[in-house]
Amino acid sequence: MTEVAIPGHRGSISHPAPLEMRSAVCGFHSRYRIPLTCPSAFLFYLDHLALPNSSADFFFTKLARQWPRLGHILLLAHKGRDGASRESQGAVNGPEAWMQQLNLEFCGRLQCNRPFFLTRNNGDSVQSDRTVSFVFDGSSPVPLAVAKLSSNRRQSSILKNEYQTLLRLSSHFEDAHSAFMPQPLDFFEESPWTVLLESWLPGRTAHFETRNSWDPLQYVPKHFRDALEWLLVFQKIIGAKVIPLDPSAANYYVVQPLEAFARRAHPSSAETDLITSTTSLAQRLLGTPMLLAPGHGDFWSGNLLLDKDSVGVIDWEHFRQEDFPFEDLFFFSIAYGLSFPWKPGHRADSQTAFRATYLQATPIADQVRSFLLSYCNAMGLATELLELFFPVFLARRALEELGPGGIEEYPEVRFVRSGMWRNFLRIYAERGEPACFIDRRRKWRGMPCARSC
């Protein structure tokens, strides 16, 4: 099968490319391999996967949407001289070649005559540890299935765990929630690869909508409403339990993570004050009901699929039956700000985005406040719990940047004062104003981030 690596733009052709064009080429952003002999796969990429990564990408995308043939010509004009050989080598030696050898395997399992694979590249390595492929049959406009593959033993065990998770969770959802999460289709191992086959969910990701819009702010309220609605249904169906914040729970969920951070991170005076005030707040809130809920583990706009009549979430390898309080909520809101295109085709640097998401007067911060407070109201939780667990969330993430050990082990290791999550905790500790979810009386004025982002 002939493959072409397309940059993050939306170009289109209505017929197979000429033979001399059927080679792997590189453009602005080489992330996907697309079978040009399968027009439905090409069009699916344009309508669901293409993400501009710069102003040039953004305007090229708009141009390619308007004039598909011109977009394809411009794409070929921007191919890299050394890109063809590198991409072709990946197509020969990587998972693409292995999947082609298993055509009969996929044909039997998916009941199609000939599978086509639209495959995402994972970096520059020829033999990547993990890859995702959308499987087409050449006639359907949408994928028959999504295949996740790995040749790494650790990643293979993660795929197996995700398959078992999908099997367990899918039994909880009726036909009315068929698009709520992917359905497990098959799991098999053919040396050296492990393969998880799951159903494709309809719709586009929230991340795709904001990255491909002239006015991404128009989508923000709907994205947070849909995320909240999905999360509430998910936690209700799978099961969440209310427990009191007694001394034992306060010690495990608040004190231990903060003590681990203090021991390993050598906190600044502002961070020490934050740890002290958070521990004191935990003592004041003893007896307050708190919620232990199942967690998706990677709940962000790139995994939130939105269709006309449904909302679904993909990528379940980090699912936990019982997660730390507010884990998915805090992660979704922070990740939304980090991935949001504050300018066409451009994201802000992480620290600027964090401030604009939680600490400044921006529309994103307004939605985050509504998102978090609405969740507490729906679950009957005291909103003061947000103030308690947010610094704990940041401290736990900062510890994870250290690698193995997490909060379960507390070795005396000098922690370099860098890293994205450590910077977020520092900014939060040094803030001059309340975070958006703490002071509900705060009146937001202006958009100070509009120029700085």
C-alpha cells in the first residue's frame, strides 16, 4: 500500500495521486501516514485529525479547505528533501509494514476485504513503542475500528489492561450510551506486536474544534458543559462513594502528598506557607463529606469526542476505579488552557496559559470556575474542598515529574526547581489574587491575557 505523510493541514484530492506522487513526503508537520489509495481515509484525516501548529499551518489549513487541489499542490511544494527517505524507511520497517503483513488477520476480525491504515507517527523513531491506526475498508467514510499497537513489553501490558478495562466498563452502559466510550472488539498478540482493536467513536475532539477555528472562544462554554455532563454520568454509572474527611482520610489524601513534596522538593517560603495553610484547612474541614470517584486518568480536550447527539471519551489506559478527589476535573481544566490556541495556530507557553486558566480575568477562567463549582453543587460537596485539594493535585503532579517513586516512596532526593507542574505550584503559591474557584464574589474585568498570550 502506498503511503504519504501529510502535514497538519487540510488538503484533499478526489482521486488517487499519480504514481510519481505515491511516495512518502514531509511537509510542515509530519504526523500521519495516509493511504492515498483510500480516499475515505484521506478525507477522514482532513475532517477529524488535521491540527495546525503555527500561523502558517493555520492559514494553509484554511486555504486547503477552500481549494483542495491547490492545497495538495502546496503540500508537495513544501516537502523536505530528506523527508522522503526517512518516512519511506519508517513505512517499510515500522508497524505499517507489520500491519500489511497481517491483512488477512484484520480482514477476518473486521470482516472487510482489504484494510487500509491511517497511522499516527510517534516521533522520529522507526520502531516506535506505541502507535495508533484507524482501519478503513476503502468504502466506508469512517473507520471500521481503531487499532492500538505496541512492541514494547511495558506498553503491551498497558494495552492489555486497557482492553480489560473496556470490557468491564462497557457492561455498565446501555444502548443509550453506546457512544459514551469505545467498545472492545478484539485483543491479540502476534510477535513482536500486541494489538488492541476498539470501536471508533463518532464526532470530532474538542481539541480539534478549537485548533481549527478562527474564534475558538465560541466553543469554550459548550466544551466545559459537555465535559461536566459526561463526567457526572460516568461517575454516577460506574460508582462514586461519599466518605467523611476524617483524620485518616486527611492524612492520606492531603498531608502525605504535601509532606512528600516538602521532603523531596525543598520548597520555597511561599510554597511552605501554602503547605501549612492547606494542612490547616484540612483540619478545619474535618467531618466534611468528600467524594471518591472513578477516574479516567487522561481527561482532556483531545480525548473528548463531540458529536451532534453524543459525547464520548477515548484512551482508557490510565483508568482508576477510585481516584484522588477532583483529579479529572483539575486535569481537564489545566490541560484545556495549555492546549487552547490563544492566537490562531499558537498556544501560549505553559506558565502564561496556567495563569490565564486559573488566576487572570479571562473567559477560560470564567468557564473553569463554573465547571468546578457546578460539579461541587451537583455532587453536594462543599466548594472549600477545591481550595483544599488543588495544591495537593499540583504537588502530586510535581512529584510524578521525578519519575518512579511517586508519593509512595520518600527518598531524600534533591529536586531541581523546574518542571511544568512544579512551576504551576510555585505560581499558585505566589499568586496575589484568589484563584477563580475560591472567591465566587470576584468580578472579572477585561482580558489581561489577550496581549500577553
